[in-house]
Amino acid sequence: MIVNELTPTTRALTWCLHLLVFGLLALTAVRAVADTAPDAVTVIAVAAVLGLVYAAGPLLPVFSRSRRAAAGWLAVVGAVWLVLLVLAAEGGYLAFPLFFLQLHLLSRRAGLFAVVVTTLAAVGAFAGHQGGFTVAVAIGPALGAAVAVAVVWGYQALYRESERRRQLIEELTATRADLAAAQHTAGVLEERERLAREIHDTLAQGLSSIQLLLRAAERALPGQAKAAVGYVGQARQAAVDNLAEARRFVAALAPPALEGGTLAGALERLCATTSARHPLTVRFHLTGRPVPLPTPHEVALLRIAQSALSNTARHARAGRVEVTLSYLGDRVAVDVVDDGIGFDPLETPASDADAGGFGLPAMRARLHALGGTLIVESAPGRGTALAAQLPTHTASPSDDEAHR
């Protein structure tokens, strides 16, 4: 049997078919010699020719690459078999392996037609060698043909089903790979966004404070050396604090301000530090009964307060800031209100490394990820009020858009 790609199963079946053909040829030759048939030499010669012609099929690559060449080879095999069939009745047994070759190498319609012709030829040869037609003469070849058709067509149906399943598995594998790649890309983008928020709310704000303090020290020199030394000391402390933030940021730990303390305590220290480092009066207020919050919620509210106070110190020209932490039952809120110059929220500058403008979008993204909201109210000359709210329990992101 000739196939393009042999699996272990089809290879075993192919070798079984080869052995069956050569075994039946040997049986035909041995019977001719044992029965001392007058044309025994001719039978042996034709059997040998048929064996050589049959062996050419599996050995020559052209028959495995071209269906037309394979059909021609099969026709030659059939013609030599007919000669052997005329000389010896045992040649009729070769009809059974020929059925498999015909059904495999030819199209379904042509293969079925070849099987019918081969069956009729075998029945006629048996009848001629026995001197008459009987039902027993027809049963053997007809039953063999039926078995061959059922086996080959059943195998082909199973093979087609196996191919469909293989293609489906390949598609599923490709889909899983695409999904994994998409999830990886989404994870990378989400992590980049998280890193951008963390850097903006910690290191960038700290470096901005250090810059403002050093500028103040520069303005105080040389006439106000004591004040300059104070500014430099505050800048150094800010650098120490931000170094601690950076180390914990790399280690994915909670902010140092929250370690061993509460959110209220961290916000109160933040207000005191901001008042000491900038010409601002920052006061902290706590309302409501404090309840335990998930760590991501506390981190988010602390970062938002840090970012809001940094923006106030850099841009608002404010003299007083009120920071309020409110526990409102199922919600917790942080409000930051200043008396600065204010701005138009609809004209917030786009994100830019030099000009800023990343703070509010980062706050909204941080809150939205935790199911919270951000409200910003401001107008030129009327100060700014920022309100960040989160649920007091772990919740999925809200479907409502943050107030813009």
C-alpha cells in the first residue's frame, strides 16, 4: 500500500499487506509445484513477475508522489494478476490485497468499480478452474470485497475525523497562544501604567520637592545662610524619604508611611512634612469612625493625597490647604482643598514630562481600578477641591466613569 505520510499504524498495516501479497504469491508457486501442474514453470515465472512489479510500487518514489503514476502501476499489477489468475486458481486469493490497493489508490467511485471488476474476475476464474459456477464460488470473493470496502471506508472516515480533530486542536493551540500573547501584552501595559502612577506619586513628587527646596536655599544665599542650611537639610531628608520609597517600591512593599501605622497617621505626617518643606499651612482632619481598609485602598488614598499636595505646592500658589480623611460607612474619602489660584478642569494640560498634567489621569486610573471615584472642582481664582472616594471593602471596578 502506497501512502504519502506513514504513521506507525499505517506503516504496520502497509507491511502486513506486503507480507500478505508475497505470502500468497509464494503459496501459488508452491501449490503449482506440489500439484505437478504442467504449466508450473509458467506459474512460477508469472508469480515472480507479479512480485517484481508489485515491489516497484513501494520502492520507487514516483508512485508515492503521483496519483496518476500509482494508478498506472496498479493497472499493470492487475494485468499481470489476471494472467496468473488464468494459469492458477490460487491466484484468486490475491484479489483480497488488491481490493485494499484499489480502494486506497483510486477515488471512491473508481476504487469501488475496480473492486467489483476484480471480484467478478476472481469468481469467473474460480468457476473456470472448478468446471462450473456455484454459490460457494461467489461467496468467498464477494465477502472479501465487502470486508475490504467496509474496512477501508471505515478507516478513511476515522482518518478524516482524526484530521478534523487535529486541525481543531491546532486552532485551539493557536488561539490559546494568541490569548496568552494578548494577556501578556495587557499585563505589560497594566504594569507600565502602574509603574507610571507609582513613580509619579512617589519619586517624581519627591524630586520636585527637593528641587523647590534647593531653589529656596539658592535664593537665601548668601545673606540668609541659616535659612539656606534649613532648606538643604529638608531637601536631604526628602532625598532620604524618597530613597526609602524607591527601595520599597522595587521590593513591592507598602509605603513606609503606612508601615506599622494607620492611614490617618500617615496623612497627618504627610501634612506636617509638606508644611515644613513648603510655604504652606497644611492641616489634617479626621471625621467618622476609622475602619480597617484593604492595603491597596490605603496605598491609593495616600498616593492621591501626596500627588494632590505636590501639585498644590508646585502650581496653586496657595497659602492654606485642608486635608480631610472621612469614614462614611461603606465609603472612605480623602478631600484636599486649597485657597490657591485654581484652574479650569476642562483645560488640564496634556501629560508631558516637563509640564506635568499626569497627576489627575493617574489618580482617576488608580481609583477606577479599585471601584472608586474622583471629583475635582476648581475655577480660576477660586482655589481647588479634590475628593477621592473608595468603598471600604474590596470591590470590582465600577462601571461608572469617574467624574471628569
